[in-house]
Amino acid sequence: MTETRSVSTSPARVDGLALATGRAHFTPDIPLEHPLHVALVASPHACAEVESVDAEACLAVEGVVTVLHCHNAYERMPPVLFTTAGQGSPEPSPYDTRLFNRKVRYAGELVAAVAATSREAAREGARRLEVSYTPLPANTDPEQAMEPGTPVLHGEEAHTVIDVPYAPERNMAAATTFDHGRFESAYKGAERRIDVSFTTQQASHCALEPHNVAVSFDDQGRLVITSSTQVPFHVRRITARVLSIPLRTVRVIKPKVGGSYGGKQEVFLEPVAARIALDTGRPVRLQLTRREVFTMARTRHPMRTRIQAGFGSDGEIAALAMDCLMDTGAYGTHALTVLSNVGSKVLPLFNKIDNIRLRGHAVYTNTTPGGAYRGYGATQAYFAFNQVLDMIARECKEDFVSFVKRRHIREGETSPVFAAIGEGTEGVAQTIASCTLSECLDRGAAAIGWHDKRDQRQKTATGRIRGVGAAVAMQGSGIPLVDMGSAAMKANEDGSFNLMAGATEIGTGSDTICCQIAAEALDTDPSMIIPHTSDTDTTPFDTGAYASSGTYVSGKAVEKCARNMRRNLLRAAAEELAVSSDELTVENGVIRHSSDPSIHLSYGELVGRRLYNHHQEQLQAFASHCPTSSPPPFIAQFAEVEADPETGEVRVTAFVSAVDCGIAINPQLARGQVEGGVVNGIGFALTEEYLRDSKSRMTNPSFGGYKIPGAPDIPALTTILVESREPTGPYGAKSIGEVCINGPGPAIANAIYDALGVRMHHQPFTPERVWRALREQEGRR
């Protein structure tokens, strides 16, 4: 391995002190002069027409300034159809919503926005707003959504802007198909067959900071939108389009973000706040309550995954079919792209199966819309896929670890799935250039004590039974030929550099990573890099923080930019020193002559000369990067559980993740990403779930009713970084942010089977579900 200066080290986060001392600015900290505060009115019905809105009592509340709703919002602007999905343009998600819809399609949908001089007045006005609804029949069962006679959510106006499968008249928001070989004949001719279904539930991102936005005006009268978003450039584009105003009149700034995980990749609050600001000429604040985050924002798509596998007694899989039904909720945000990832991020892992079939459908229902969520379709599909692997390995009396090691994709190999399935478009053919999954399996198994604990079913003193389970996964690193990042730098006379990058820091440490990458290319200390990111006026374009693109895509743009800066510095130094640039080297921020060390200039000295004395110029550089591949990170994850056969309660006591993310630019931040994703996945596996009443209204929209893991629930976590070197990534790096959430669900499910001998087909594994599965199993004996 090439020796590095900044890469593979863990310096303090560039924003760490500000975050720890409370000096970091989040959207609610942005000062506004006499702002209006906005309260939202939501539909209590799963499906209804908004017949009328009487705002007289609302406007009578002292402090209430204006009310926006579907009957008055379009007096000053056209009712533009759009998608709230913050994706690249043209978006693959359907244009199926308006800012205010006359037909509301889920309980919690925005009906009206009340703006007042105080939050209290806005909320009181919202309570007094009189809305008349005509309830309509609702479609809440995804299994019946495409059947004749089921209520249809969207009419002929809903459409897509690119040619993708879409049939709103049948409640079909998206579809994907893939065939390789001859599945039917191979499946029927197989020695052994499995046909089994698994379901995953709707879930909330549960970011600590709710969605919020602040809107003001600059001295030219332009809108300045400060938002807790992952996608500032998409916010600018979509908001301008929805409000029918020039894009140049909108500036979007992303300050610190208190968690996101995909939930803030939606653009549904910014146009509302911006419209009120334009109407009133006043600054505006809009922040969701926790209840509104649960009921109004986006969720993880529920999914039913059926897998059919034909295999021999030796475990060789001859045929595999995956049929997925995804509930996209009331609107099709991210429907096609999440559904596509079911195939593109899962099926290539076992690339030696000759006969593969994929069928996927995303359907509309009158429930809270799905959206982007860490793992993005792969999480749902891996829940099924890894349990089927465990089932086949057990039936063939082979250990899970050795079973996977003999069959997973390796360096120098490819899969036909790569070229066939992308994210909303055809994929891109690629060959794996880095993979240490086998080593991940070995090291993870050793850390959990796999071979000593598997199939032992040891009883504890309290009567609980121990079990272990494993899961494997891959993901991607950005979207090839779609995602792009950019960076610009300028040099200062003290040897420091201003780095302007579109990369969107949402708590992952991407600002720190970008500083390390730039410092490595310039052979200087990361403290000499001053980052400024995510401002659509002052930083170059970046698609945003999603699709595991931060380090791989945005970081590569920073590397290219810093290398351009280094070349410019050497060119300028050659002129100053009257030598050839080929004779110069750089070490620790000092440019030296390779054969005469006495000839040298520090970066600061060089920049000072160029600014004030000779050949005056601002030394600067720029670069963009759009990848042509999406190298997968790989992970092997192991869970140890204690399960109570009398009550069904399951506790995770230890969890091990061994991950190949290429070269970890910052190992400490990489481990933090993995451990955060694991805890997120444990909550999804054991407790998190939307509960609804007979009218499809959520009954647990709070952290008291919707249980996420707390400190006492977190098991002993072990994270092992197993290096590979990805030649297309910045200094050998790949992604790590999403792959870590794909394994906890199936690893825990497989551990429950190891302990209790019962297969869990539905998440979360609540005590009641485990208890019922045990009783049903007893009834079959």
C-alpha cells in the first residue's frame, strides 16, 4: 500500500468542536427579522375531496396573516404537477402531486398552511380553520391495489417525464423486470425447491432534527431558502419550478443537519414556505412537529418479497426468482428507483446463478408515502434473500459462512444484472475491481465465535436460549453516469486553501473527509483546508448526499480539484524559481527542487508572491466528477441473540460487522457510520412499526409509541474494517453509509431460528410475533 499522509487517519472532525459546544448553526438558529411562523393543517381522511375551506375564524385570530390551501393557492400561480423526490433531472419518479391537492390521498396529507406572527397564533389559527371534506373509498391493501374495482388514486394528469413503466389507472407507480437464462424450466427441474415470502414494514427515519426551513430575502429581493436538506441544488430547481419563478431568483443554503438518512431528500416544505414569503414579502419559518414528521413526511417503503429457489443437495442454486410488491403509498416518490435497487444491489452478489428472474411492482395505496431511506430497497430485499441463503445452507447441511464464500461475486467478475438494472434507467456494465467479502466473513465469524456457538442453543440461567445468525450484503457507490460532484479551490498567502464543494454534509463527516482528501493531494495538513459546502450561490453543483455518493463521487471531485491545484502551484513555482515544474516535488506544504533542496518555496510564500509581487494571479482550481461505475462495498454481519421461548422476547447481545469499504479515508468516521446503521437496523428489526386504526390513521406518532433503540437496547458492537483498494475511488475508497443497514434484520432473524427453530417472515420481531410463530410451529407438529 502506498504511504499516505492524511488518508487512513482519524483527525478530529472539522466541525466537531462547534457541534460539541453548541455553536454550530442549524436551520432554526438562522436569525430572521420578524418572521412569520407556519402551522400546517393535515387531512384526517385516507382519501377525500376537499370541498371547501372557511378561513374566517382562522383569520380572526390575532397575529394570523394569511392562509394557503387548494382553493386559493393557484390564484397567483399555475397548479404545477411535480414530484417531491429530490432526484436528478429529469426525475424518474412520477409527477403526481401539487403543492396543495384538492383530492387528499392519505391521513396526514397537507391541506392548508397558516402563517402568523407567532407559532402559537399560527397553531391556534390552524385549529380554527374549517375544512369540509367528502370522504372517498380508500385503497389500503397493496395486495389488492392493482385488482379491478380497487379505488384508483391518480387520474390521467399524473405522468412521468421519462419513458418508464407507469400505469396510474391500475395503481401501478412503477415496475421492473429482468430475465437471465430459463428460470421456469430450471426451477421445475431442480432437485430441491423453496418458495417462501417475507415482508418488511413501513418505518420512519427518526432523525433527531425534524424537517424545517427558513426563508428570507437578500438585498436584491431573491429568495434565500435555508433548509435541513440533503439536496440543496434539487431544492432550488424544484422550488423554482413549482412556484413558476426563475431559478436565478432562488438561493438555497444547507446549514448543519441533525440527521437525515434519506428522509430529507424530499422537497415538500420548501415550496410552501417560499410561496408564503413571496405572498407576504416577509421572512418565514416552517418546522414540522414530531407527529407531523411521522404522519406527513416520507417513510421506508413496505415490501413483500417472494423468493423461489431451485437447488441441488450440494447447495448449488440453479434457479432464483424474486417477486417484489412494494407499497409506495399515496405518491410515487422514489418508487422506481427503490424498486430497481431490489435487483441491482442484491442479485449480483450471487453472480453464478445461471437462471434468474425478477418481477417487481410498486403500487399506490392511501397511506403515508414512501421515499428515500438508507438501504433504499436493498434493505427490504436482503431481509428475504439472506434468510433463503440460511435455509438452503441448512437444508444442504453446510455452514452459512462457507456456503457464501464459495458463491459470492469476486474481483474480476461481473453480473448481467449490472448492465440491465440501474436506478430508474438501464444499468452500466461493470467488473468488480475490489472485494474482500470472504475475509469479512472469516474475520466476522471469528469475532462473534461463530463456529463455537452455531447450532448450540445454549440456555441461560433465566431460561433464554442463545443463537447466532449471519447475513451478507453489497450496495453501491453513487449512481454511475447520473450522480456528479464538483469542487473549487483557491489558495491563500498563509498556505491554506478554501475548498468550495457541493458535497452535502448531513452529519456523516463528509466535510472532514473532503478536507482529508484535498490535504492528501496537496501534501499538507487537513487543518490547512477550509471547507465551505452546500450553498447554491457560492459552491459548485453536486447532486447531493444520497445513493452512498459522498466519499466516492463528491470526494473524487475534490481529489481531482486538489490535484489540479497542485499542478497550478507547481507551474507557478517553476516560474518563480526559474526551473522546470518536472524538477519540483512537494513535501508538507513546501515545494522543493528535486536535486537542490536549497531551492524551495512554501505554499504560503508562493501564493504571497503571486498575489502581490510577480505574475499576479489568484491560484485556483476546479473539477467535476461523474463516475462510470458504482463499485459495491461488501459486508458480513453477525448477530448473537437471547430469545425467551415463553414470552417471545428477543434481545440482541452482540453484533459484529466486517466491512469492505475500500480504503477508509477516516477509520473512526467509517466505524461510526457502520455502528449508526447497525443500531438503525436493529430498531427496524425488533420494534419500529407504523400502527394504524381502521381509517388508516397512524396511532403511534411519537417516540413514546414508536420505539427506537435507546442506550440500554444497544448490544456490544464490533466493527472490523477489511481493506481493499478500489482503483476508481478517491485514494482507493468506496462507500459505507448504506450497506451497514442491510444485515441486522436477516442476521437477527437467522439467529432467532438458530435459537428457537422458528423462521420469522415479518418484521419487526415483536415478542407477540415470535410467540405466535412458536405456537403455530407447535400446532404443526
